[in-house]
Amino acid sequence: MTGNIELVINATSSGVDIALLKEKVLIELHREQRNQEYAVGDVYLGKVKKILPHLNACFVDVGYNKDAFLHYLDLGPQFASLNAFTRKTLSGDQKNSDLMSFQTLPDINKDGKIKDVMGQGYVIPVQVAKEPISQKGPRLTSEITIAGRYLVLVPFSNKVSLSGRITDEVERDRLRKLMHSIRPSNMGVIIRTQAEGTSVSELDQDLHDLVKRWDEMHRTMKTARPPQRILGEINKTSSILRDILNENFTSINVNDEQVAAEIKTYLKSFNHEEGIVKLHKIPDLFEAFNVHRQIKQSFGKQVNLKSGAYLIVEHTEAMHVIDVNSGNRKNASVINQEDNAFQTNLECAKKLPDSFDYVIWVELSALILSICRTKTIRRN
């Protein structure tokens, strides 16, 4: 992600709203409620309430008012090892979190049945994969992972995987050999895109921090009673910084002193420039940075373009209907109505991927093809 990139963090009494802007245009929007539980990444010690053989899944009590859902495919290949580790920890036989001397078990059958690996009343660690929504409880996984700035720790595995976005073969080979040399036994690692070009000391420190969090989870699990959270994900603001922060960031705008201090501490831990954090004494930063208007436009039927043209989007039961309007579009270089229509269509076509989600974008691809083919036929 290149260009002028800003983070706007608007703190309110109910939580923190986070907007990622690129060239002043809203790219991502996040909301973190205060004292939020059951966030993606949180790990709970849950108790299996009901096995659902027809769905090859089960319901797990993690303390939410609705039981959480765990499918067999989300158990993870190392579920047998995790289950054995959990039982030993709860019984007091597993006194430390070190997996070097832990005897891992074979991977479970990827085409197996959930009733063959667990039953009602089982106590298992589960991680929130999807937060609760409406009348549904959280979606869970038992393939526990702990994410850091450069790495993702995968306990009970010995595999080193790399982000596909790291394309330089020399760098991929360097990172792969490095991680195999420093990772603890039975601790797999996923190397994230941000790790490209980082030093040995930075990667080693990130790995050390992740292992410490695994140790923290183990210590909490020793005395935990289900349902109980045994490892919390870092707050949303820090997780966004962890995932997207790079040298292209020009500013991080905040209207809360405590949040600003937390961000500076986070940046300092990764040797990033703290000066990009700007504290504003403005009650509503989203108003000052024109974020509210962009949010309203994103959820409205009309999408306005810089030239004065606009789109009207209507969703019906069978399809999305898009009306392209030239509006008060003006372009001195356009000499006739046909070229004006063509330029309007091109501008709208470029806007579509930024305005709608992937599902709608697939439906709109036919429109773009139609635009291009029509102009080609006419010119030929």
C-alpha cells in the first residue's frame, strides 16, 4: 500500500472508531467497543455442550449467551496434540508450556467425524474465528495461532510457511532457513509479509514475544475453569498497526491522550517514529477528516464521482441494478456525446471495485466487459 496513508482514531464514550485513509479516501473502517469480549483471536477454555453429527460439528459453551459453533474442519490437524496437552495441563502433569519434550500425536483425519475425536462434556481450548452477530454465537477454531508483527506462531507444528506476497526467492530462502534455525521444537511459524527485509534480531524478538504469550496462556489454563478466557487478543488499534503499519504511514491522528500514549508505546517497541502520532483536541475526528460523509456515501444508493457523474445502485432479489449518470460532468477534451458517454463509463468502471464488496464486484464485471466491447465495436 503506497501513497499518503493516514489512520484516524476517533475515541467516544462507547468505544473507538478507526478509519484507514489513503489519499484522504476511506479504505477500511473498524470499531472497537470498550471492554469487548469474544473478539477475533481471543482464546477460551470452553466446554462441549452438544455434538451435531449431521453437521459434523458441535456447540461449545464459552460463556456467551448463545453457544459457539465449532466445525470438524476447524479443529485443525493438530487437534489430538492440543487435546492431550490440555488434559495434561488441567491435571497438573504438564507443568510448563515448553513443547520441546512434549510428544505430539499424529494429525487427525481431514475427512473424519467429530464424534470420533470428542464428545459432550469435553473441555478444550478454542479461538474466536468470527465474532458473535445478531442471534448467533461466536464461530470457533481449535487451530490455535498467535499473531505478531512479523510472525504467526502455530503450536504443535514443525512447519515454516511464508506469505505468498514475498516473491523474492533469495529472501524467501533466507527467512525460511532463519526460522528453522531459531524456532522452538513443535512450534510452527507463518512468516508474514511485513517480515520481508527485517533483521535477525527483529524476527527473534517477535518470536520471543509470541512464545511468551503461549506461556501466558498455559499458566492461565492451569487454574482455569470453563468457560473462561485464557488469552486475549491485543486491542483493535494495536492489531491494525501490527498488520498494516509500514514506512508509508504519514500520520496517525488521535483525539484521546490515553490511546495516543498506547500507540506511541507500541510504535516504540518496534522502533517506529513516534512523531507521526498527532493528538487533536477535537471531539469528533471523523467529522474533521470527512469520514462521516464517506461512510454515509458508502451505504447509500448514490455514488458521486469527482467529475460530476454518479452511480445509482439498487439491489433487487435477483440482481444488482446500476444506473450510470453523466450528471453535470464536464470535460473540455471531450468533443461529442459518444466520447462523453464512454469516458463516463470508464470513470464509473474504475470506481466500482472501490465502492462494492467482492460478490457485487463479480456481478459488475459483465458491465465493464460490455462497456469495453461496445466502444471497441464502434471504433472498429
